[in-house]
Amino acid sequence: MDAIDKTIFNDLRATAGAEFVTDLVNTFFEEAPAMLADLRSARAAADAERYRRVAHSLKSNGNTFGAKDFAAQARAIELGGLAADPARDIENIKALEAAYNQAAAALKKLTHG
């Protein structure tokens, strides 16, 4: 599966304009790593509300760009909440980070060549 659904991405670019989408992608590159770190921090603090809220934001960002796998993983974290076993959540966050890296690489190609 492609990291980015090109139909969704191309629709966004057609609607919002290539320059604006590039700016959005660059903002995503700047903010997503901090959000992923915040997700880890929320897990470590057992802060269920922050954990859910950060996962929701990551899901929304992923959906915007057509990063379906990334968005689906963030959605699963959002809906699943904190697990009784923190190790499960850590594994889910690691998988989300890997999906982010794939999506980011694909977005970089789509916006920066």
C-alpha cells in the first residue's frame, strides 16, 4: 500500500493550491515529531485525555494528506485509549512513528520532488 493516497493528495492540491499544500506539509513535518513525543509523554504520565487528543490531531493531519495507514493507526490509538498494559501502547506508538516516517518520505517526494 502506498503511504499516501494520491487521489486525496491531488484533490487537496487542486483545491488548496500546490504552494499552500507545500506549506501545510512543511508544517506537518515541523509539528508531527513533537506531537508524537507528546503522545509518548502522555502515555508515560497515564494522561488519557491528552493521549486521546494528540492521537486525534495526528489522525486528522494524516487524513488531510491521504496518509491512510498513519491516520488509521492514530485512530486506533485514539479510540483504544490507554491500555492496561503500557507495553501495548508503546508498540502502537512505535508503529505510528514508522507509519509517520513512511508518510513523511512520500509527502516529501510529492511536494519537493
